[in-house]
Amino acid sequence: MKLKKKILFFRNIGIALSVLQFIISVIFCWQLFELNWLSEISNIGITVILILLCVITLLLQSRYKAGIFGKILSVILIVALVFGSVLIGDVSGTLRSLTQNANVQKENICVYIMADREIPTDAEAAEYNYGILASSHGDSLDNMINILTEKFGTEPMTAEYKTAEDLAEALYNDKVEAIILSDSFIPVITDTEAYANFETDTKVLYSEEFSISIDSGNKELDSDVMMIYLSGIDRYGSVEGVSRSDVNIAAVVNIKTKEILLINTPRDYFVNLKFDNGNYSSTPDKLTHAGLYGINVSMNTLESIYEELDFDYYFRVNFTGFEQIIDALGGIDIYIPKSFVGTVYGTRFTKGEAHLNGQEALDFVRERHAFADGDNQRGRDQMEVIAAIIDKISSPAVVSGYSEILESLQRYFQTDIPTSVISSLVRMQLADGAEWNITMASVEGEGSYRVPYSMSTTQWVMMRNESDEEEVNELIRKVVNGESLKEEENDGE
């Protein structure tokens, strides 16, 4: 009698495990279909196999000894499916987080006064004369003025200035008591020797963060070609903040022919900025300054340089994200063109093959002073690192460090590539496993000294090179038309 009860108890345990296995299998299959990384046939095949395994483990419970094996098998499958479900959930959550704020940038508008000035009351601040940029962008400045108007009970008096430098000069020389400015312009001010200590010479009286709408592609892929703007911004912390773009790379991707063309345009390239309203800056500016007016202006400006470019999506990363993703990948392997000491972190680089962690890689891609070719070499190095990241992502490092990679993606990357497009690309790559041919191109202009649109003093800039621009346009046309660039790559070697 006791033996029968024992057998019945173990059988019920086995049945319960089989039921739990079935429920988790259903959840796993549902997540797999939702992720949409595998082909429909593969998803159906996995579903059929999991159902058959549920039936097998259930049938094994009819006998005592076989039931023991069935229970062990069921437990193993449950653990594996739970792990798989968690992994799929993490991937899905990351994809959602990458795109949920895709159409928004954050801009912090501050009211600055000199550090030696006493903090005024609102009534006293209402009597101030405030310096503002004449060529303000978006609605952030207007919104800040509205907030001050509500706070003071009257609209503040304002005086317009052409550049952020002019604003700093007006504040330092008491032409105005305060200035209203996005903190993204602070690096532009501190680049000028006279105001290098602006951040310690001044203090923030009021500060508000506003959201700026990004009117980018964010559409489903409707052809074999997609064009992506890769932006590396010069700031740490949140990737959503408005900032200069130190890295401006266009990626032209032909999915059918497995061709990727990376095009680097130097940060100091001297070009007229194209604003959202279709107007151009009255005088040329450094390309990096386009980011100060929003990521749309960066994309618009690049499209004005290369007539064949028409961006579908953007992908944005800051310094923190760049370091984090490389560390999560376990570092990258690249070739160092010459021995030098990095100016950011003081990393000692030796000519030849090297394995770099995140901090070392950032030091490497930001270096230009160590090279006679300056910005041109820096652009080539940035594309080499991107190629190394692409190579590493296709390695087992993704599996071993997936949780760190997902965390870094969630916090420090921003893109408007729809999750459906990402899923279709992954599904295609898993299906054929084909290698991609990556070709790099760059425009290289002559250095000169000019006054950029966003500044008031003479700065080093890189003059436009129309011959290089046309060569890049021709490469874009070839990729779009499905031609291979391997010959051009070999010729370049």
C-alpha cells in the first residue's frame, strides 16, 4: 500500500513537472515568435519539437524507473527554457529601450551669471538684461523665456548676440547681467582661450531640461539598401543630450549584396549647415557644430555634402557608451599605425597589432595631434574601430557577455532603427551566415583658418574637397546599384 502511494506521489510530481514544462514551452515559443529572429519554418520546427518533448516526458511518468529519467529530463528542459526566456526577454527589452526615445533629444537650457555675483531674488532677476543667441534653435529658448516670464510676472529683457562666444564676452564685460544658453554650447565657449574657465567663472541661476523632437526616418525598410548616420557625441552620461558630434560616419548598407560602405567626414570639415527649415547657415561652420542644433541638422548637412546620401536611420553613442560596449565585448583587436601617447588618458600605443579595452579605444579614436595627417587619420582610425566592433559582435563574445552588452546598449545608445528592421536583419544573417564586405572611404581636405558660423574667433578648419566628395558619391551609387566594392578596396591597398 505504501509502495503504491509512493509510486502515485512520484507520478503526480512527474505530471506536475510535465505541465510546468508545457507552460514554459508555450511562453518560450511565444517570445521566440515575438522576437522574430528566426524564420517561420524554424519557429514552427522548434515549437513542434518542444511539444513532442512535453508529450515524451509526460508518457515516461507511467513507469517508475522511466519516470525518474522523465523527471530529470523535464527539470533540465525547464531550466534551459527559463534561461532562454530570460535571455529573449532581455534582448526584447533592450531593443525597446533603444528605440523608445528615438524621436527625442534632451536640451538643458541654463541661465548663467558670473560666479562672484550674489544670487538675486526673483524680483531682482526680473530687472536683469539677458543675453540670448540670435540664431536659437527649436522651441527650448522660447520655453525657457516663458518659464522666466511666469516666474517674474513680466517678460525678461533680452539682447541678441550672434554666437556663444559673443554671449560670454557680454557677460564677462557686464553688457548683460545674465545669459540664457544651452549647456551644449559650453565646449564651444571654453575652446576659446579667453573663456577657457567659463564653467568656474560662472554659475547657474536657473536650469530647465526640454525635449526636442527628432524628425528622422524611423520607417520600415522598403528596399535592399539602407543608409545610417553614425554619430559619436563628445559627452559622457546621457546619450539623449544635445551635443557636438565628433564622429560623423555614414553607413551605406546593401543587404542583398552584403556590402557596407563607411564614409567618414572630419569633424572640422568647413561646410554650410542645413537647418530643419531648409535654410543654410549664412557662413560655413565646422561639421561638429551641426550637432549643437540637433541631430537632424547633422544629417541634413551631410546629405547636402553628398547628393547620393538620404538617411533612413541614425545610431548615436556617447563616450561612456563607446567604452562600455567595447569592454562588454571583451575588447577589440586593431592595428596601430604608429607609436604615440594618447592625449586624453595618456595611453601608450605601440605600432602594430593591439588589443584595446574601452578606455584605450576611446583614447585611440580621439587622437589627432600625434599624426601628421591629423583629422584625416583620426577619421580612418574611427572607421577601423567600427569595423573591429562589427567583427567582434559576430564572435562568441556576444554570448558570453550578452548581459553587459545589453546593459550598455540600454543606457548609452540611441537609435531610430525599428525593432522589426533589426529583427529582420538578424533573421537574415542567421539564415545565410554570409560575410559582409566593409569598405571605408573618407574626404580629406586642406587645413586653413576661418571664423566658423557658431564662433566669433578664427579657428582651424578643413576646407571642402569636391573631388573627394564626388568619389564618395560614386561609391554610394555603386553600393546602391548592387556593385561590389572589393576592387576599390584592393586598389586602395
